[in-house]
Amino acid sequence: MMNVTLTKRAIEHLRRVQGNKHVKLIYDTDGCGCAVNGVPVLLLIDELDEHDVAIETNDVPIWMEKHQLIFFDDQMTLDVVDGAGCFQLKSPNQILNPRMSLVER
């Protein structure tokens, strides 16, 4: 089962900007050439899709499209990048995105 540990700073930032929206983690392949080349992005969305599944976290709920689970590690950490206004998503094996955007849709 996938688990995302949110740091204290990530929790504070997400709570501040979330409002009544859902936080969704996607593997964005737009403009990357093919479906296996992409980057993780956080979205703030109004409504969930029927294919969205809840990811286990230690605080703010995060959702993901079920078919995109294969692009992510089972254990990940979401943190805030100091002074950059973005997030970092990492696992024990790799940094999945060192400067991940939070996009409102």
C-alpha cells in the first residue's frame, strides 16, 4: 500500500492553500514525449474522478488516479522546499521531483 508522509511544513502549507479542494498527485506526461516520461505534480481540484483512490497519509488526504500508481514508490515523503514556494517528493530510493508545483485546476 502506498503511503505519503507529510512533513510538518508540508501539512501547514497544504492546509493554508487547500480550502475546500482536494489534493491530487498526478504523473504529468504532457509535453514529455511519451506516457512513461513524466513528472509528479500536485493539483488542487474541485471534484474527484471515479478512478481516483485515496493514498494513505499522516494528515491531509491525497488522491491519485489508480492507473498512475505504478509511477510512484510505496513509501514517499512530501516536504516544502525552503524559499522556493514548491514541494519536494522523495522516497528512500530517489527524489521523484525536487521542485514539485502545486497547481489549482
